[in-house]
Amino acid sequence: MSLREKLKSLEQLQQVDLELAEVLREAEAVPRRKAEIDAAVGEVRRAWESEKGRLADNERERRGQEQVLAMERDKVKKWEGRLTETRTPREYAALSREIDIARKTNESVSEQVKLLAAAADGIQAAIQGLQDQLDEREAGAQEELEGLARRAAEHQARAGELEVRRAELARLVDPSLLARYENLRRRRGGVAVTQVVGTTCRGCNRNIPPQLAIVLARANSIENCPHCNRIIYSSDAVNPASAPAA
């Protein structure tokens, strides 16, 4: 294999590695997005459950107050029936006072029951609003989760294809050059090989010496950028344009 072919294989390996890294980044975003969707749905569901709990508390309190009201009303009726049986003015006055107190209690409890009923209506409206919001969010979440599942499967399939392609290309690169490439890739954010356009390294966007650009044009040696140390090549030399047809 000529050096130009080796550089070509290295260029292709770098392209595969970059695409594979992007696919893996996108794959990693899927569970994060799923967690965000679950959290958004859970937030509304917790609010809905909280309002349901408030309504249950309201109903328990209202039933308790209604029981008190019923007992007090029975008590008033009973005492009112006893008024005609009193034998002394003192007994009559005492019983009348008890009846007045009971009636005032009834008024207070009755007002509390009305307030609780009004509050229950407000809670019911809030529950319905949250139910609608929860239904809408769950429907949207289901649709997006199905899309995420499809994307995860696509990422997995594409990553498998790229891994196979990477193994094929890695076999075409000399072991020593491959080790050099892998070391640079780890140190340089995944980019170990880059083009030089004119005299500019596309890895660090700095100019290389003109003499080095001439060497790259020959494509007969492996060179590194003097600034970022990445392996550099001339695309025109590694991928020469086809001669025009006669």
C-alpha cells in the first residue's frame, strides 16, 4: 500500500470516528430526553394527585361538619320540645339560652359547610384542568417516547455499521501509525487527522510553514502540524481530482 493510500485510509478512519462519536452523542441524549419527558409528566401528575388529596380532605371535613350540624339541629328540636315541659321560669330561661347557643353554632357550622362546598367546587375545577393537562402531556409524551425508541434503535444499528467499517479501515493502517492516531485522537478531542487548505491547518486554524505545505503536496510522508501536532495532509494530494475526459 502506498503512503497516499495509507493517508486515504487514515482520512476515512477519522471520518468514521467522527460520525461514530456523533451517533454515540445522539444516543446518549435519548435517555436524558426520556428522563425529561417523564419528569414533565410526573410534575403534572403530582399536582393532580395533590389536588385530589385536597378534595378528599375537604370532603372528610365537610362530612364531619354536616354530622355536627345534624346533631345540633336534632338537639335544638329536642330542646324546643322540652320548652313546653319546663316548670319554672328559671328552667325556661336556661333552656332558651342553650337553644340560642345551639342555633348560633348551627349557623356557624352551616356557613363552614357552604365555604367547604365552594372550595370543593374550586378544587374540582383545578382537578379537571390538571386532568386535561395530564392527558395532553401523556399523549404527547407517548408519541415522543415512541420516536425516541425508534431513534435509539437507529443509533444502535448505525453505530454497529460504523464499528464494522472502523475495524475494516483500522486493519489498513500500520499498527504504529494507528497507535499514533489513537493517542492524538484521545488528546485532541477526537480529531487526530485534519486537512491543510492552502497553508492553513483546519484543526487549529493556524498557518503552517510554506515548505511544509510543499511536502504535504507530495503525499510521500506522514507529517504533523507544528502547532496542534495533529496528523495533517493535503486533500488535493490524497484525493486528486480525476483528469478530464478527452
